[in-house]
Amino acid sequence: MIPRQITSILKNRLKKFPILSLTGPRQSGKTTLLKNEFPDFNYFNLERPDLRELIISDPMGFLKSQGPKVIFDEAQRLPELFSYIQVLSDERGIPGQYILSGSQSFLINNHISQSLAGRTHISHLLPFGLNELSLKPEEIQETIFNGFYPRLHDVNIEPTEFYPSYIQTYIERDVRSLKAIENLNTFSRFMGLCAGRIGQVLNLSSLANDAGISVNTVKSWLSLLESSFILFQLQPFYKNYNKRLIKSPKIYFYDTGLACSLLKIQNSEMIRTHYLYGALYENLIISEIVKQHHHAGKMPSVYYWRESNGTEIDCIIELSSQKIIALEIKAGETFNKDYLKNFKNLPSINDNIEKTLIYTGNNSTSTLDVKLIGHGNFKQFLTQITN
């Protein structure tokens, strides 16, 4: 098992809260982590209908017979159990009683808000981060194409074998059970259209027209994809500048390998000449920043900056009220002074703003007031922003 960065966070939180909730996309490694890192907990997978029937026939009796230290995997499959867990955990009044794990965060969180508010800590386990793997920094295209889902790295499954079946399973299993979507082919096409808009300011009307659905349906389906940890929307940073700035979010995927599969990219060699190579590299960097925050037990304060006149900064990282990183991301291997032009037009957001450029070259240095970070040093940057 490849060690996960979030493990120490989970163990620490379990010392303080009676209940720990762990969500994330399917196949992100939740079950493997919990079984290996919490071996003294009894484990139950609520995907099993016979087990659900056994528990619901006498939920309080079942919970009392197991005592504290129980893991319920796919907990959203039995929401009726949450109220009984609340009662027992309150009676015992001790930390570290239950771990609830599931892939559909919005279902779990809905039930948490009703029954377990204030009693549970919610963490998110996403696919591997760069800091959890030993990858060659020069193999950028391979990294983007392969993605970070554990099975690809644990048992060396080819991306062209893993992702199509993963997407199909997600559509048929999760979407059918969560939304009354009549035409799954339309939904599949919609996901592909989202992949084609990586790094672009979201235009709901354009996306609706291309997909042949209504704007309200677009909003609903985007919410579904977000809640299932397929994609996320990067919001604009417009504190004190709201009159001049674009306020629509941008779309990014949590995993570049999944995005490549939706774009019908067949191998890593296709990426360098693909029209979305720059966007895919940008997606890689921003998704890693988001993952790094979640796996360090922190909520990511990550945005982008864009003015109506075209001035844009790819990523704004708000580390504190006193420190902000303005980050430009370029897929070129050779530094070009044009990479810095948007920094020149960036207003003074904060006295302690740190201007940083990440590119696929090797050199890391500083020029004028901008820090240059080659891709090989990106892991170090990730560690620094969450320390």
C-alpha cells in the first residue's frame, strides 16, 4: 500500500471527534486506507444488501453488539443508521467511535447536517497527489495521461483500460441512482464537453446549447459532477475589485487522466500536440494544489483572477489575510518574458503578494519580482503552501 498523506490527519481528528466522515470519488483508496490504518475497527461494507437488511431489522441492537470502533463503508446506503449512531455516540461521550466512509458526499453531508452536526469531522480523500508518488518530473505528458487513481499505480492498469470502464460504471451506477436522467448518452457527452472547457470561464448558455439541454439541467448536472468529485469549479477572486472582474467560475477536473479519457486521447504522445495541452497542464497544477490542501486537512482558498479587459492570473492562493500567491502556469519548457505580462497589469491586491510562475522547464530562479519554478520543483512548492 502506498502511504497516504491524509492518514495522520484522520488519526488526529479521531482523537477529538466521536465520528469521522471520509468522502471522495470511487476508487480513490478510501477502503484500502481505512482497513490498513485502522485495523482495530470492525469493518462493514453497506453495499451488501444482506448486511443492510440485518442492521435495519434491529439497528440499536446491532450497534450495541459491536461496541465503539466501527467502520461503515458506503454509509450513504443506509442513512437510517445515522440517528442511532448519534444517540449511542452521545451516550458514550468519547472520541473515536465510528468512521463513516462514502463516495457521494452530498448524500452523506445531507444526513450529517440532520443527525451528526457537531459530532463528526469531514475529510476528503482524492486520488493520489504528486507528493504521494515517485514519478519522473520530466515525464509530464505521461503524468497527465495516466492520472492518479490508485489502481493504475498499485496494479499497473493501463489508462485506456481503466478510465472507460470507470466512466461507464459511474454513469450507470451512480447517476442512475441519484438523478432521473433519461438519456445517459447525453450525460456522457455532457461530461466530454466539460472536459473540452477545462480552464475556460464557464458559459452556461454555450454549454447548454452544445449539449442540447437546458441551462437549469446544466446547473444540476454540474452540481452532480462536483458532488461526486469528478470536477470542481474554481471561483474568481474579486475582493474589493468586484466592479471590474469576471465573476463566473472555471471548470477543472480532479483527475487529468479522467479528463484525457473523456477527450478521447489515446496515448501520452498525443498530449504534447493536443490543442488543450496548456489547459491540461494548468489542470494538473491547480488540481494538485487543491488535493494538497484537502490531504493536509485544510480547506483550499484557491481562485483565479480575470478582469474584463483580459488581464488574467491562472491561480490565486490565499494562504492568509496577509499572504497571497499569484500563480501563472505555462506548459512551455523555455522561459519567455511574455509569460510575465499579466503580472505587470495585476493591481496591488495585497502588500504581501508573491508572484510565481510555474512552467515545464528545468530552471528555478527569480526574475524581477517573480519567482520561477520549474516543474521538477513543483512538489516542494506544494509542501510549502500547506505548512
